[in-house]
Amino acid sequence: MSNYDVIVYGATSFVGQLLTQYLLNRHGVNRELRWAIAGRNPTKLNDLRQSLGSQAKNLAILLADADDESSLLAMCQQTKVIVSTVGPYAQYGSTLVKVCAQSGTDYCDLTGEPQWIARMLDAYEADAKASGARIIHCCGFDSVPSDLGTYYLQQQAQQQFGQACSRVKLRVKAIKGSMSGGTVGSMVGLIKEAASDAALRKLLANPYALCPRDGSNKPKQPNLQFAEFDEDAQSWAAPFIMAGINTKVVHRSNALSQYAYGTDFVYDETMLTKKGFAGGAMAVGAAVGLGCFVSAVALPPTRHLLEKFVLPKAGEGPTPQQQERGFYDIRLLGSTANGQRLQAKVTGDRDPGYGSTAKILGEAAVCLALDMDKNALDGGFWTPATAMGNKLISRLNQYAGLSFSII
């Protein structure tokens, strides 16, 4: 029997601290959930435990270095689930995934780095299937609302219409939040890498990049590059910065579920502004702003200036007050092949990338540890929807400030 149900690895990171506080508030220490914190710096880990107050005085601390396989293995052998917050994952996360996949230890994280996920699939998917390890990436704001929102909508469509929606449009109706240094670091690293790597640019542009290679012909997917008026939403729309990872995860869910959404499934994501001239101007401004940011990061001189004077540093992020004021309201517009329509709504409280993500990630880790018997799901690289589905939706509705509904 494992000593722990869950170990938080990278607990002193910005999101790791939020996750640790959430687990403490929800579960205490050594009650229904046996959990610990881990990382490579004992001083920072002790400081974190002290900052959590007397309730955390018995919270166990484990030491493991992201580059040291033996220490990571020793950590993995003590738990059912590792939940990792050590981004940028392309820089710090690969060895842990390798050790989990080979040792049979379940794992989840909040990465939004598709190029890294693709490398992990190529390198360790066979190991995870052999060992029984369930590896689940993208268990934060990217990509749980998209992945589980689509899953939820499709379940409702099957119940109401007897068929899945062949077309789903995810539209971000409203969102308020900010980015931490860790997230910015991941984005900057990805843009920097893509600027000099044509193969990576091709992967990033491919919505099926994380799907199993089965040789089948797949429908062309929309990918909004500028501003346009969305007739279905009756609003102007601009590109959504998280669409690049979210669409890949949703299509992987469809493929892993034996194409439960259909082999002709079409999906895209955009961010809504408003109707009329003001909405159009906002959409154009958002699209131009995103394009300028990507271009500036891709060029070394402007990237250096942004990193030095503008972008948040590693360990920095939104204040507790900013996290509290954050929220998101996401709509999923579904239609079947014969024209039947259905609309789902996914909302969340708190800053999406941090306050909300910490709660989503915490519930995903606990769901994997306590709700998912090893006999219920084979080893391999899964998505949140294909691994945990309704069990995670129930936890998010009950505990994490999310709501899934049909409107």
C-alpha cells in the first residue's frame, strides 16, 4: 500500500502553492486524503508548510530533483498519484513523466505545451500502457472547460437527439484573469522554439497533432486568424489564445473514445467581444494585439525587452484579490448533422489560470487517486474527459466553483 494518495510535486511554484492551500482547505492533513508536498529545495518547502499555519504542521515533505531519476522514482514509489506543477514542462517535466510511465504511477499536470505532450506520447506511451500508469495532461483551465464541456454537451445531445453534435463551436463569452511568470515562460519558450523550427510550426497548426495516427482522412478544421462576425453567437469574435492546445485535446478525446463525437466532427474556439462597431473594433484590436505579441516574442531584441520590462517573472502572478475577482463564462454551440441544436454553458469562479486552475487540478488529482480504480481504466496517456468524465464533472460542480449546464 502506498504511503500517500497524492504528492504535489513542484509545490513551491506559484500554482503549486495555490494547489497546496486548496488541498489543505478541502482535506486537511492525514484524514480522508493522504497527501504530501515535494520538490528539490527543503528550505522553500519548509517555508511553504509554515506559511500554511498550524493545520499543516504534520504535512509531509519529500525531496526530489526534476533531473534525478532515482530521487523521482523513490518519490513515485510512495504514492498513487503525482500531480506536477513544474512548468515550463518542456524544460523541467520530462524525466518525471518518464519515471511515472515506467513505474506505473498515475500522473496529472496543467501543461498547455502541445509540442512537449507530443514528445511525451512518442517516448513513453508504450511504457505507460505496459505499466498501467494513467498519464493525464492539461488538467487546468487548459483544457478542462473545453474538453469536459464538449464531453458534457455531447452526452446531452445523445440523450436528447440520439446522436452526437457533428459541429461544436466553443465561444468564450466573458473572461477576467491574468498570467503568471510560469505561464508566460511556457508561452515565450514555445514561440521562441517555433520561430526556428518548421516542423514545430506544422505541429502547432495541426488540430490532430495529439491524436493517434490511424491513417484516416479527417475533416478540415476552422482556425480563426483575425476578427469575424459570428452569426450563431450574434457577436464579433477574435482568436482565443488557448485554442491551440484546447482543440488538440478535444480531438484526442474524440479519437480515444472511438470517435464518439463522429469521424466528421468539426470543432473550434474563439473569443467573443460584442455586436456592432464597438465589438468589431474590440475583435480587431484583440487579434492585432495577439499577433503583435507573438511577433515581438519571436524576435530576440523585442523578446529581451519584454522579458526585462513587461512580462511577469518566474514565481510572480496575480494577487489573491485579483484571483478572487476573476471568472469565466464559456458557451458551446452544438449542432447535429440534421440541424438539431443544443447549447451548453461552462462557468468558473476565480482567475481562470490560477485560482480556478488550482481547484480544477486539485479535484483531478483526487479524482484520479480516489475515484479511478486501476481496473477501471487501463494505463496510457488519456485526456481529462476520457479518463475521468462525469466523475470529474461532479467534483468540479460540487467543490471547485465550476458549473456545467444546458441553456
